Amino acid sequence: MKVSISWLKQLVELNCSVEELVNLLPLRSISTKEVADKFIELDMKGYNRADLLSMRGVAREVAAITGSKLAFEEPQEAEFVWNKQDLPKVSIEIKDPQLAPVYCVAKIEGLKSGLSNESWIQKLEESEVRTVNNIADVTNLIMLEYGQPMHAFDARAVKDEKIIVRVAQKGERITTLDGKTRDLQTSDLLIADSQNALGIAGVMGGKDSEVNETTSTILLEAAIFDSISIRQTANRLALLSEASRRFQHGLTKTNLLKAMDAAIKMYQSLGGKLTAISLLGNLEDQARKIILTKKKLDELIGVKISTDQVESYLKSLNLQTRSAGSDFWEVTVPYWRLDVNIEEDVVEEVARMYGYEKIPAEKVSQSQPLQKEEPIFQQIQDLRKKLVDLGLTEVQTYSFYSTDILRALGSDKEKLVKVANPISAETEYLRDKVWPSLVEVVGKNLRKGFKDIGIFEIGKAFGVGKDGNPKESYRLTIALCNNTDNPVAELHQLAQNIIDSLGVKLGHPPGGQDSYFHPKRVVGIEKDGKRMGNLAEVHLRMLNKLGIEKRVAILEINL
């Protein structure tokens, strides 16, 4: 997230220098990637702060950690444009509400396409976003300020001005704004009319419905789409846009309505007129209240922080507190803090504002007993070093089968270990093999432009034992994909460097149960006559299901 310094100063009355702010941010757990004359780039990799993908969110955080005053006010629902007039509805049909729980469209007429004003252009340029025209620029400015992706369709391109939200049909294609024609899968969510696809939901609009110099009427979209669906489509198509990043991090309904109101008012400043609007779905965010105890604070932080300090820190972050007794508070979480859900999250916020640098380091008071190291761990360390020396890159993947892998494998779910309380459909089943996870990694790297891929993982696979209970085992897995015509032969040669040290040997081809391998390019790996794994080329049929067009060879050995 590139934060325009001049724009930030418009949103918060900064009471310190930019240099002081930059030095303070890491101390409050906000990492920076780059600091330039006109912007500060925040490092959002692996970070769950969706609110920091917006200028207003950053301004709130800066105000809290510096004690500065915000220079903007939150618009109230009664002030929203559509609540001041009686308007007709935009025609919308949502085929799968689970994939689009909130979908809003406003029709705006009387626009004239042209250059944006200097202020808008400066904000975009300092955020390193390309200016297009005043109509398209509004959607980018709103996304940057509010963190809510928006899209403007030229109303002339929407047949009967009716929008249909649906998944792609088999064999359907669309030409996106970048001019590329994309092959779609039936899991991809689309915005369409009765005849054609208009855009890939949450990822990129279509070329045929883009705003141009003759556009005068638009259908302005703001939505909340299923984050998993958006991530899968964006990754498969290698379209990791600023919009898709925000959909994946999470959006709020309250913020969506505020962003829609702000966008309409910006279009009104261009001479536009709101003539119709539809707001579909549950538009209220669920209130979150968390009980925070003084005991938990003292235990986790390790220093005693006064009650007044705790309440002051939380108030600065808009975490409203109500004393529910002498030793605990009821904390109300603001709508934009999607990352604060449990008591420990609130404790972390208090510690962050207090300053981790102020918490003294203490030695462990008791000596810890020496643990006997299992032989398998030394074997794993030796293997890692050898494989890295052979030029392979280690990866670590989740121990779950993604829905894409389950679909490609056609696995019998009854034979898999099912998680009792999965947090999503992506974490419902534990993997019984590691190599499919690596094939998925290969696909992601190919879509990002990498051509020579050699990766390995030493990870766990899970199965069901004879007693019906789950069992786990370590697997050494390698995946190769490059420009050679025969990656399995190259992997065979590489495997000779490690097979002997593992006490295994290449054996006979496995039976027909492994139909996801090429029938002529697979050999079993054996130890004392027992099958321990495979060296094989993945079947084209499975690769197609994962959107991989190149040949992939895998090796998997049960350790």
C-alpha cells in the first residue's frame, strides 16, 4: 500500500515530522517497504490489517499512534445521497447470493468524459496509480481512500441495463481491460447481462463495457464478493489486481455504503445525476463486543499498565470501552477493524500502543530439560541441505487439500481425515499426499511468469489407520517443471543422488489406482519389497483441471 504523504496530511493533522512518523511505525507493528519523497509504502505481506489498505484506515492508525487529530468526519446514513430522494431501482439478478452477499449498483447520467482535475491526478500519481479519465479515476480514488473496490460499466454496453451476477458457463471466455482473452472455469464469478459477460467479479472488468471518451451514463458497482472465490480466480488467471487484494483481505458493509455515497458525490461534482440505485443484501455489519480482563492483560503483556492508560490506548484506536466491573471491560470493535475478534487481539492492541520496546526482556527463570531428538529430525535436516545443494527451493504448504486439488484429484472424501471444526471449505480435509500441494505451487509460479521451477517439501500427510484413528507420516516430495521435453527423466537423474541414502530403490510401476499419473511415465519406489512412493509425470488431465499447460514431474517418498 503506497501512502501519499500529501494526501495523508489532508486526512490527519499530523503533529510530528514525516521522518518521526516513519521511525515510529515499525515500533507499532506497521512495517514499511519503501520511503520516498512523495509516499510511504507499507509492507502488507502476511498482514491481516484490511483497514490499512485505505488512506482513511492509515490516517486513523497514524492519528492513534501519534496523538494527532483526524481531519475528516464519518458521514452518517441519513446524509447518504439516495436517502434524500425517491429513486427507481437498477435491475439486478444474483444467481448465487453466497458468492455475492452484498451487491449495489447506482445509475449515474449526464457525465462527460475528460481529464481529471489536478488534485485528483496528484493523488493518483503519488499513489502510483495510472490516471485514465475522470470517470474511471473516481473508482480508483475511492478504492484508495476507502479501501472499497468499485467498477463503472458503460451503460450502453449493458443490454436492457440489467446486471446478472452468475458463475461462468463451460467454455466461456472474456476479453478483460488489459486486452487479453481469458478462458474461464465454471467456478469463476462473473458480472454479465442477458447476452455477454461484462467483467470478472472482483478481479477485472471486461473490455467491451469499459468507460471511454463518449461515455455519458454509467452503472457504478460496489460489492462484497466471496473472498475465497476471488482469490482462486485471481491466482489462476494471474490477475492479482489492487481490487482483488482488497476483496481477499475483507470488506465491510458500512464502509461500502460510505464509499458508494462518496463516489456518487464525486460524480455529481462532474455534472452527473443519480437516477436509479439498488442496494442488495444484508447491509448491516454485525456488532462485535469483546470482554477484556485485567488478569489477561497482565499475564500476556508481562507489565502492569494502569486502567487509565488501557482505556486511553483503546479509545485512540476507536475501541470503545465500558467498565463491566473492577477488573474487566466490555470492548466494542469499530466496523473497520476486521482483525480484532477475541480478547487476545485486544491485548495485542494495548501492548502495541504501550510499545513493545518498553517491555523489559527477562531470562527464563528455570532451566529447561533437554529433549531427546528423534532420528527422523536429523534425517530431515540432512535431506534439506542435500536438496538445496542440488539447486532445489524448499516450500512449505498447508496440510489441507484446497477445493481446487480435491476437484482435480476426484478424491473419495470418505478416505480422507476430516477436520472437526474447519474455518472454511479450504481447510476441511487433511491431505493424504503431499505432491498435489506442490503441483498447485508450480501452477501459481507459472502464472507469475516463472519458467524453470524445482521445488521440494518435507511435510506431513495424513491417513486413517486400521483402528479408524488418524495417522501421520513425513513425506519427501519434489516437483520439477521446466522447458525440457522430459522433466521426469531429469527428476529421475536428480533422484539418484538421494535414493541410496534413504535405503529405497526404484521398483515396478504402481497399479492402476494412481490414474492421475501418466501411465507410461511412472515408477514405484520400494523398500524391502514395500511400496514407499512414486516417481512420475502428472497426467495431463489433472494438470488441465489446475490450469497448468506444461509438463510436471513429481517424486514422493514416505520417510
